Amino acid sequence: MKRIIDEDFIAMLEGHDLSIRNLMNGLFGGNRRSQAYGSSAEFADYRAYAAGDELKRVDWNLYARFKKLYLKLFVDERQLHHRVYFDTSASMDWGTPSKAYTALRIGAALGFLAVQAMDRVTFYGVSGEICQDLSGTVMGKDAFYSAVESLETLTFKGTSELGKAINNTHESGAIGGISVLISDFLTDSDWKEAVDLMIQKRREVYLIQVLSRDEITPEISGKYTLRDLENREPDYRSDFSKEGLRAYRDAVAYHQGELQSFCASRGVGFFSVCTDEPLEKMLFDKAVAAEVIQ
């Protein structure tokens, strides 16, 4: 597999960040606002003094004006933990460039934005009913570059039971952050279950669909022998007439509409990309419009 990132890739991401829609709880020591008050330099509010409060936090200027004690409250900055899940089934190893390569590029971009903001990120590979930790907890750019080297050796084969695999992971997701599932979603597995499980863990959830151009608008005609890359079922013949191609495109549009409708009903961000699109379009048009990146 080609290198996922290079210097131009990193330079392209400078000045951008993940878009965190809600205030979240996390670990101390990051750049994200939490729902609590803390000790950063950014003022947030006042509250009345209570017995046991630190006198050094009293605003003595307010005391001089109102003869009452008030404490200064500051924004609490937390470090979030984001999770990126890759569907590693055989169908992802298709297209030019492959859906696998495109998925890894998008996931790496999100991971870089996370560590650039002093957050943590973990990458997972979904294979069968297993959700494998591919990177451990990544903190800082050096750890990120090491994680990317591991991602470049990832193989895509077999099937992926998205719902069962994510249900089987031991990661609780209790620390605030976003969860991103990247797949072609051309599967009979219960991807809706995977979404609901991540929502139950009080995550901000995003689905990213990756398709190849010949899956969206196949330019073929006549009789072909088709093979299922994942389930190894017997080959079968199909006649791609104009009517057949029209029915296929309608089926693709219906499937994407189902993804969009389900995500909208759950408050989940969603966008779809094609592997032959420029990465800039994927990230700075579609991901920004879906409020994944800002």
C-alpha cells in the first residue's frame, strides 16, 4: 500500500480542527471545553463564595463594590479521547485508488487533527466479530506517526460484523470524544446496531461511507460473471442492460438515502465520498459540511 501521509498531507491540515458539537467530559490537560469549571486562563463566570473556597480566587474588586465575596470561575480544559473504526472487510480492497487506502487517509487526517489539538485517539480495525485495537492510545505527533506506520500494514479481507464487533470491544468510551465508523456499508451486517451502541456510550458519532466510482456509476454493458469477494459464494451471471443499470443506480441511491435518514434520526453526522475525488474535497467540503472538521 502507498504511504498514507506525507509532508503535503500534514501541511494541508494545518489550521483545521475537529468540530466538537457539544461540551464534553474528558481528562485534564487538553484544549477542549468541558461542562465543568477549572483553572485555565479563560474567564467563564462568577459565583458566590462558600465556606472552604480558596480565598485566592476571590474577586476583591467586586467585594469593594458590593461588599460580598464572589469567586472567579475559569473554563475547564479537557483532553478528549476519539475513536476511529475501519471496516477491514474484503470489499474495502476495491477501486482505484482502493476504498481501503481512501478510508485510511481520511482516518489518519482525523487522527492528526486530534493529536494536534492535544487530544487522544485510538484506531480500530473491524474484522469478523472482532474489533482490534490497531494503535493503542495515541498522544502527540510522534506517537501518531508510529500509528500511521502500523495502519499502512493493515490487510483488508473476509467479512465485518460491524454491530457485533463494536459490541464486543472492551472500550467503554466513557471519556468524551467522537467515534467515527468508516466503511462502504455494502454489507448485510447490522451497522445500525453499531451506531446505536456508540450513541449509548454518549459519543458524538459520525459515519463516513467510501465507495469506488464503478460502484456508484458502473460503465459496463452486456453479460458478466460476478463474484462475492467476502462470502465466497458461487459466481453468478448477470445481464447489465440499460434497465438493469438503471435499477442498480436506483438501489445505490436508496441505500445512501437509508443511511442519511437513519443518521439524521439519531443525530449522527454522515457523508459519502468516492475514491477518485481529491482528498481536499473529502475533508474540506464534505467533512466540513457534515461538521466533522472545522
